[in-house]
Amino acid sequence: MSSLAKVYESHFDYKMDPKYRVSIPVDWRPETEETPVRLQLSKEHDLPVIKVFTEEEFEKKFVQVAESSLTPAKKQQIVGHLRMMSKKATISSQGKLTVPKDWSEKVGLKAEGQVILGGRDNHYLICPQDTFDKITELEFGMDDGDLGVV
């Protein structure tokens, strides 16, 4: 377990290749190719996205659930959902992450289409440009050309 958690910040505009692979910024890549990441099919503001966590950060979710005051049945439901909606993946030595085709299509990503990677502190999300624009507008009430003090 590392003493300093990785922080994901900023956003990047890339293109999905024909095999549903996307380049990951160098600073966001695991230290070794063998280090898995965890993909989670999720939502931000009711918009479908794919979240990418380190294994360490993903496992913290289960600790939070276990330590919560929820009923045992609700805890089991949340843990089951997290496990069911996640997949292990790796980032190749070329820095490419393969996103499952079915998941890509569920969030609106297309082969050879535009894809945005958005840093969210302890994870990053993968989504199409229009979803990123909607999230940005909902969170900040502005578009890319109108960035102000938050």
C-alpha cells in the first residue's frame, strides 16, 4: 500500500482507437504494466460514465461501506452493486487502456470517436465530449469558454 495516493487532475481530449483503446496520460499510469486498475460503470449527475480507480482506491469503497451505519442488507446490496459494475483492467506498456466495447457503447463512446478523460481527485472518468460538457455545466454553471472562480 502506497503512503501517497495518486491524484488525478485536469482533463484530456483523446480519440478512441478502432479496438476501443484510449491513451492514458503518463502521470496517470500505474507504476508497472502489471498493476491493474478497476473500471466501474457509473453515473455522474445521472449521466453514464466509466470511472477508473487504482485497486487501492477501489477497495477503500468497501471499507467505507463496512464502517457505515447502514443496515447489513443495504451494505450487502451496495457491495454487490460495486462488484457487479466493475472490471479489472490493465494499461499496456504503450499507455493504452482497453475499455470493453459494450461498456463504451453504454456511455456513448465510439470506436475512432472523441473521448474525454477527466481527473476527479482519487479517480478519473472516461466519457464522450457531450457528457463531459453537461457535467461541467451542471457543476460549474458555465461552458469551457466561461471559466471563472469557483
